[in-house]
Amino acid sequence: MKKFHMLDEAFICENCHKEVPCLNYTARDHCPSCLYSKHVDINPGDRLNPCQGLLVPIGIEKYKNTYKIIYKCLKCGCYHKNVMANDDDMNKIIELSCKG
């Protein structure tokens, strides 16, 4: 069973360099503007992954009543998924849904 550590932090996106505020309803795990993330966790919120690579959004999948963004790490090649956030750029989400 995965352990979830609630860690909702503001950060500067390493891809688009925008300031990303806290999400205030769950842990922030990606930039809402460009959708990029960072490979920092082993279990959600633990910040224990030594990889620290940039996670590039490569696709989208339906998840319950929302969507998950599918990522590929530029450093280690690992695939990862994050649930989309309420403030994500919907145009970027639509672009991802059209990739195939």
C-alpha cells in the first residue's frame, strides 16, 4: 500500500519558470501552466526520489470523474501519472488528449 504524505508546496516550474502556488485542496505535483512535473517522490509527497528528473507530459487517461496526466522522466525514462488539478490549463489537457 502506498503512503501519501500531504505536502502542498509552492515552487518555480523548471520547464516554464512560472511561479506555481499551493493548490490548497491536495498536494501540488505539477505546473498548471505547462503541466510538467518533477520526479521527486517514491511515495506521493515523500520527496525521497534521488532521480530529480523533469517529467514531461506525454498523454492523458480517464480516471474516475477526472483525468490523469501521463509523464515520462527525461532522466531515468520512468513513466509516472498525476491526477489533473482544478487549475490546469485545459488547452494543454486537450492537446495531450489528441496525442496518439
